[in-house]
Amino acid sequence: MRPFNDSVIYFAVVDRFSNGNPSNDNGRNPEAYDASRSDWFKYWGGDLNGVVDKIDYIKELGCSALWLTPLFDQIDGLVDVEGRGMAGYHGYWAKDFKRLDEHLAGSPEDVRVFASSDTIFDRMVGEMHRRDMRLVLDIVCNHSSPAQRPDMGGRPVKGEIYDDGKLLTSYEDDKLGWYHRNGGVSDWGNKAQVEGGELCGLADFNESRIGYRTYIKDAIKLWLDKGVDALRVDTVKHMPFWFWQEFVSDMLFHKPDLFIFGEWFQGGCYDGLSVQFANKSGMGMLDFALQRALEDALARGAGAGFELVDNVFAMDPLFDDCRHLVTFLDNHDMPRFMSAGATPARLEMGLALILTCRGTPCVYYGTEQYLHNDTNGGGDPYNRPMMEKWDTGTPAFLLIKKLAAVRKENAAVQSGSHRVKYLSKDIYAYTRVYDGDSCLAAFNRGPAAEIALENVEFPDGVYRDVISGRQISVKGGRIESLLLARDTSLVLSYCAPAPAGSGLEISFLLNGFRTAYGQRVKVTGNCPELGNWDLSKAFPLEYINDNLWLGRLTLKESAGGAIAYKFIVERDGDGVLYENRPAHFRHLPGDGRMELQHRWS
Ligand code: CA
């Protein structure tokens, strides 16, 4: 798996993004479409033609990955939600995982998306890849659809599932046994119930049926073959770990570079089961814990402020690889950051923070235009307004663009350790360091203040704040006087000159070594690049946190061959610790990139 930590993801609800093709607006059930865009539960017209029209806009924003709400064919009828009819405009009520929903299609033939390589989907992926952008497909394996209202164009069944148009099964007539029949979830602390019960009346797949597993995995592989670069996986909390382990293994076997991240609702460092999921499933995870802390500190004005944010980063060692977390300020399941109380300046501060901290930042569509609707507190569905403006000059747009460019080039932003340089309720500053690069970020949500920062881990010199352009001096490793106005952020970036030459880039990653002061992890091995077992020539890794050492090395002589290697720990004045096992062996490709991850033993 290759995470997107050098990228910024843009997340769009397709129906609410851009209508590039009015001919598909009505779909099969015109009752599910509202041309006036006043009924928030209905389709509003956005489609893949609209996405294609806006690819250059997203690219200019600096986002090189695009996550779209699910594209699968949806049920046609409306579902009763508190007495009103809701359509599957959001994409989470699939009936055919091998077809494109007709509201998104460029022509009626496009719905049979795997019958041709010339559909609007192919065109969109082609336009993205030509611009070096990657597509994140949003998938749901847990459930299909809830019951529909027969009086609103729906079939009187729930959970009908098709295979490229051929009916397979339904909840009412489940010949294949593909659905659980355990009723709704009532006890959210009961793992078996959460996994085997129904979520909001959604027909819940029975993953123990090999027929179902084969169907869903085959369907997703078809999308991967069409050029999908990453998967965002819905409701991972509601299926057992073994299912995800099998699923992830099959997907990575099919496409080894695929990035996969899951939505464990409210998951993150404070939810132990979700941390286990992140470490055991093989996929990354959306970081709801950081989202909550940022919302509390910056949007809702919680007194503890940045202490809440720092508490989350302090727990990074719980994760084997915190770079696999996907960070965000808000999404389609919660009020937008501004509906939660953030001013434009606080929204920009939150953006600057997720764009410079560990993980891969994800920007919800319209954030760069300060898009929000505060009806009923701005929760679902009011967090999904139609995109209105495409201004490439707003402060938020320019901030994302500048910091996305820093992330692209600065290895410390992508993979570095997180070292706190200043922390109070109102002011937060950290430096991130990796492979010779550094990035310093500072934030002030309180009154104007002047602070000094020690040991900022930058070479002495004059640096330009990426956001404002003002100049800051580092002398003797410190910034003597840093003036931070109210509600402003500052970002300094330093990139060491890149080493010349090419070869195979290997990242060594070690988990589980509880490091004490004066200890350094290195890799020794049987090739010249690792010193031919001579410890004085072993390759040093960098300390990222108490659960992660990392180092990247370019191999020339050994590329295309095989290596044997093991991890050692040098201890000041106390000799060397060896991994207590024979060496690891690995065959290597001739070029490209690979990651070798191990746990200390
Ligand atoms: Ca349309």
C-alpha cells in the first residue's frame, strides 16, 4: 500500500458539485430530482461531466487526489426519512456495484460502465491521470439499501442487488443468504451487534457467504482495472476484522500500490478498537479524533484550545504508521467547520494545521470558497450545499495551494516526526523533521503575542512565511522574536538539496521498539549499501515517534537482486542490541519505490 501523504485529497459529493450534463438530471425516477434545489433530500444534478469540467480547478487548488462519493447504481425509489422521501443522491444506497448510476453518466450507455472503455468514467480518469492526479473510489461493503416507498417510485423491497443488471437477491427474497437478519443495532457497545445488526434499516450483508464476498471483491477489482488509485471504505466498524483483512489482501494483491483508508465513525486515538483496526486491517483510517479536537479548539472555542490538539498528536505512537491517517476538518456526516462556529480566519488556521501535520489532509468540497449552510446547526443534509463559486483567488484557496506545494516537496511534512516547540491554550508551534527537510508551523488563536522559539531545527538563515511572505530569521537555532497576530498561522519550510542519481528507493520502517534516550536504530545487511554487516557502515533510521523509526535509502548495486538485513540498536556507552532473530530476506525490483515494514523482535 502506498499512502497519499505527499498529496492533498479533495472530497466532493458528486451530486452537489457541478452539473455538467443536464440531460441526465431526471434519472429513472423524476420524482427523485429537484430542479429548484430546495429539497435537500433529492438529486440536484451534479455528475461526472461536471467533475471533468472542474478538474483544472481542483488541480490549481493543489489537490492531486479526488475522492468522490460512491458512483455505483443506486436504488431509484425514495426512502422514508421522518415522513419525507429521500433519494440515493449521496451514493450510499447501491443496488448494482457493477454499474454507474444514471444521474452521473455522460450518455445512457455509460451506465454499463464495464461494457466499454469510452465512458464518461474513463474520460474522467484519463483527464486526471494526464494531470498526475489520483482517483479515490468510495465503496460500501457493509450494506446495500433500505426499504423504499412504493408511493414514491420505489420497488416494495429492500436490499435488491444486481450483477450488471441481473437480479441476484433481495432482503425479502434472499435466495442466496447474503443478508443478516438480526434486526437493528440497539447496543452500540456490543461488537457482535454492531457488526451483524442493521444500521438505520440498511440491508446488512452477510460476509460469511463466499458468494457475496466474491461478488463485492470482483466488482471493486473491475473499478481498479479501470484506473482507480485508492479506496475510501465506508462503515468499516460494522464488519469483522477478518473480512477486512481478506478484502485488503485481495485488493493489494490485485493492485499493490493502492491506497486504502476506512471510515470508522468517531475513530482515532481515543477509540481502542479503531486503533486496533488501523494497525491490523492493512488499511489507513480517517482521523476523527483530530477532527474533533480541531473543531473544539478552533470552531467551538473550547477553553483548553491547542492542548486538545496536542493531546491527539501525543498519542500517535498508538499507531504503527500514523502517516496512514487521513486528516480533515469536516465532511458530509457532520456540520461544516464554519457551521460549527469557525470564522474564515479560524477555518484557514485549521487548514494550515492539517496541511502541515502527519497523515494525508482531505479538504471537503467548497471549503476553499467558505461554503456552508447553517440551517439546523449545519448538520446532514445542510452540510451538502451545491457548490456555488469557483473563485481561484480566495485566501483559503491560495493557502491550500501554497501548502499543498510545500507538502509535495517537503519530506518532513509527508513523513516527519512531530516536535512541539510551543504549547499554550492559544498558541501552538511544532517542527516536523525528516531526511534533511524541516517544516515549522505556528498558530495563534488568541490575542497578538510575541514568542521566542528554541531549537527550531532549521539551518540558520532567513526564511519566508509560506502563508504571508514575511521574513523570519533563524539564528543559533532559535527564532528570537516571533510576532503572531490574533488568528494567524505561520509556516516555514526548508528542503535539503536532493541527492543526485537514481535507483531503487527503499523505506525501512520499524515498529515496536520502545526507544530510550541515547538509542539509535540502524539497519545492517549483506549488501554494500548496508555496509556488508560492518556495523560502522550500517544505515541509520530516524526516530519518528516511540513506535516508529523510518529511513529511506536509494540502492544502486543491490537493486534487482536480493538482500539480507536486520535491525540493530546502538546505545550510548552500552554496546549494541541486535534483533533476536535470523536476518530478513527480500528480493528487490530494479527501480521504483518499496517499503519494508517490520516489528522489533
Ligand atoms: Ca446532471
